[in-house]
Amino acid sequence: MERGDLPRRVARRTRNRLRTVVPARRSEVETLRAELGAARERAEVAERQRDRARTRVGRLEERTRQMRARIKRLEGSDDLGYVFIVTYGRSGSTLLQGILNSTPGVLIRGENRQSLRHVWQYDAAVHKIRRNQRRERRRKGIEDGNDTTHPFFGMDQLPSRRTRLAERKLALDSLLRPEQDTRVTGFKEIRWDEPDTPGYVAWLQEVFPGARFVVNTRDLDAVSVSKWWGKDPESRALLEQTEADLLALAADLGDAAYRVHYDDWVADPGVLEGLFAWLGEEWDPERVRATMERPHSY
């Protein structure tokens, strides 16, 4: 073999080897690319699954939050604030109700003809029986009041706290019906002229923790000739007595009451800024003015 043939033979062997190795390497590369593509697809599927899972978790968390909020409302949660508008008829209280309701999270219902008075009377009746039975038990020296043979069996063990919670739940479920975003609820009422109103208001404070009372008055000359008042010749005297009683009630309530006068805040809505500060609510004069431009009452 001549010396010049060696390089040619080496080159020929190298080419032959490459013809075998290169396709194999190309096949390996294609296999790796396919595996990489499959891995990417699996990663994308997993990411979509994670996104769907996150969405489901978010929905479940929101539903849980809503359910907890509903349970709190049904149990008469102390998280709510309570505001009651105290006034007499034709005083502009429906407009005041609308102004408060223009605040996000505030829900003040309209008149209910003092329906809760019946619940208060029930509360007073059962607690009176409880007091009487406990007094009788002490007088007779009976330690255990759980006597199934007694005609008033069980009444001396009436649970006051549970009773008040049940009364609050009844009011929340029926009269007040707070919505999902409600922070403050209550109602406005014009019927506060009964002699036992202070006792009723004291009960409201027990049932609705932290209850506050907005006492609204108006020029009695204007009120006494408005609607049904104008048909009663004794209206002026009746209104004077009612207003005096409401102002006395406000004085007794102290910091739990805030007085506003219709003629003042209609002439200058800015007067109500103090009321909103007392309630701890944001004062928005434009929102208040927009509310006052809408007709209220009848």
C-alpha cells in the first residue's frame, strides 16, 4: 500500500462511520425533541389544571365567606351596627331615611308600625313570669326549680341571653333583612308617643348592641297643618307633647342619641355632616344633594 492511499482510506472510514452515527444521533435528537414537546404539553395541562383549581378554591373561599356572613346574620351577629330614626309624622324622616341609605353599607328600613313592640311585650311577659317563679322558689326555700310537677315548670329557668338573641334574629330575618354588604341597619318610625316608650327603647338597646337613635324634629307650625295633622284641631298640642317626650328621651340616651332638625338640614345639607361623623360614616355632600333632589314620601 502506497503512502498516499492512507489518508483516503481514513477519510473513507470516517465517512462510513458518520453515515451510521449521524442518523442515529439525529434520531436521538428527534426523540428528545418529541419528549420535550410532550413535557411542555404536560406542563401546560398542569398549569391549566392549577388555574382551574385556583379558580375553584377562590369560589369556595368566597362561598365560605358568604356562608359565614349569613350565619352571623342568622345568629344575630354583633358585627352589625344599628340605627333607628325617632320622630313623628310629616317631619321629613323619609328623606332622612333616604339620605342615610345613600351611604354604601347602610340599610335603614321604613316604618313598621312599631311591630317590634309586640316582641318587647312578649319579652316582658316571659321575664315577669321568670321573676315571679324565682321569687316564689326562694320564698318556699326550694333549691331545684326543675320540678316537672309544678304548673309553671321551666319558666324560672328562662335563658335571657338566648331569648334576646332569638328576638334579634327574628327582627333581622323579618323586618331588617340586611343584605350581603350591609354594615349598619335599622328602621325609621314615627310612632314613639306611648308612655312606656323609654322602656321599649331600653329593650331595643339590649337586643341591638350599640343601638343609636337619630331624633328628627321639624317646625311644628308646618307639621301641624300637613296631611292628617291638619284635620285635627288638637294637633299642635299633641305634637308639642310628643316632641317634648322625644327630646327628653334623647337627653336620657345621652351619647346614644343625635338630634337633627329638618328645617336646618334642608336649608343647608352640610348640617348633616355632624350626624355622619357621629355615625362614623363618610360624608359625601354630592351624594346627599343628589338624594335630596329625588322625591321622597308621598
